Amino acid sequence: SALNLQDLIGNRTDYKHLTKGLPASSVVTTLIAPLRDLIDRGGKAWRSFALTLSIDCVGGDSRKYRHLLALPEIVHCGSLIIDDIQDGSKVRRGGPTCHETHGIPIAINAGTAAYFHAINVIEVLTPGLPAEVRLEIYQLYFVAMRAGHCGQGLDIQGLFHLMPDAIESGDSNDLEAAVLRTHRLKSGVAAGCLARMGAVLGGATIDQKRAISSYFEELGVAFQIVDDVLSIRGFEGKHKAIRGEDISTGTITFPIARSMRRENLDKKQRQELWRIVKMKTSDTGLIREAIRIIEECGALEQSLEKARKELDRAWCTLDPIIEESYYKIMLRAFGNFVLDRHY
């Protein structure tokens, strides 16, 4: 409709002239359809859950903000579109990537536009918010965006430069820290900021805001560690990835970094694992050998234990300052689900 176009492009007052004569079909084709195609394939949508659950956990009522469920998914799908272009990926959520279907120029434009569509949910669909609440939400949104782009830059740069020292010394602390730093910036900060938005809307105290943000930030990191583990063990479900996909792309994930500890592998084994990973091979025999090395050295279980330990630590801070409720039970159960999931 004309009003929807105004909301999307400008607003209903000063910038109504921007949509005069603008063909809605062109906007749908170039901005909406590429994004909608990916969203409609379905995803875990756990970031949306983080936002609304955080409202209820601090005594608010998330029913007033159900429309905000769209915000995290719009941002996330926009970032996936761009990520797939940068990685040269062909498949996403069980279908062709956006740039494979719509072309790279349309995909870049639609993916980056999604970042602005998302904040439009606050701007247009959430009238009546006090100015200080709106400002805090905007600040959190842009912290998440800046951190995410920084993390993506680190991910693109890669960690190959840290591997020789880890192999030679058997000390993988710096390598592991670098992987976790990227996970935190790309995934953890966004989850923490979204949860804190919910806490703000729910009327949380400053201590509650900080603790719930910290908990979901650690949950975001844990989510990525579990993804790293499942990439090696194999995913279940309709969108399951190929087992060992991170090995075939030469990605240094947390289990691979953890394997480089001298307690896990000797120098010859470390060299062999790295030889296979840096090849970025599609040879199934080599991939199976790399998987075997990682599994047998205990790095997968150690990775999951690391994720659980950090999430438990964050929960110990949050637990005493959130009142007992059904929503608090859901919050804790969701953390356990993230750690125990298989897809």
C-alpha cells in the first residue's frame, strides 16, 4: 500500500513526496522479495525469542511488542545474504543463496537495506515509546551492528596467521581466544543487545539489563561453538549441512583450535590436521581423516564443556536478580537447549 511504502522509504509526514509515482512492484522485486525468500525458508529465530523473553523475565508484557519478533530475523537474514556473497556460498537454508537467485547487485542492496528495514520496526510500528527508551534501543541496535561488522571483518581476514605458532608450541590459547572473539562480535553481541532491548522495554533495573545482556551474549557465543561442533559431528533436520563443511572451507573453528593443544595432539598430528584444513579440500577421505583426528583427541567434548562453563557463569550472575517465574524457567531451559541441540 501507499502507507507501507511511505513507512519503508521515508515517513508519513515530511517525506511523503519520496514515494509519489514509485512503483510498488519495483520495490518488492528489488528490496522485499530477495529478503522474504530467505525468511520464508525458516530458521531457528532464537534471537527474536531472546528479545521477547527478556521483556517478560523482568516483569514486562511481551504481548505489546509481538511485532518486534520481526526485527532480529530481518537483520539476521540481511547479514546472511551479505555473508553468502562474501563466502561465495551456493546454498542457504536448503535453497539457493540470494545472490544465486537474484544476482549479486540486487542481493547486496537488499541485504544492506535489511539493516534499515529492521530499525523501521521500532520507528514506525512502536509509537509512544518514551524518548529515553527509544534512544537506548537505538544505541543498542547500532552497538550490535558495529560489533557484527567488526566480527565479520575478522572472519574474512581469517586466523591462518596464528596457526604456525600454535602448531609449533602446542599452545593454542591465542588461537582459541581469537575464535571466541570473532564469535562474540559476530553473534554474541547481537544476542546480548537484543536481550537488553527487551529488558529496557520490560522496565528492568540497570543490574538486570547488564546481567541479561551478558547471559545472552554468552549464549550467542555458545551457540556458535555448538555450530562448530555440529559442523564436524553433523547436523540433523531439513537444512542439515555436509559433515565437515568447515574443514572443506578451511575455516578454523573452535574445535580445530582446541585440537592444537599439546595435551590433545602431538606435533606431527597437529601438522597433519592443519595440512588437511588449509587445503580446503573436497576429498571425502581427507575430510573424514580430519574429523577422526578432532574427535579422537577430545576437542569436541572440550569445546562443549567450554560453552557450558561460560554460560553457567553468566547464569550465576543473572539468577539472583531475576524473580522466579515461568519465564525465568524458560530462560534457563533455553540455555540448556542451545547446548544440547543437534541441528
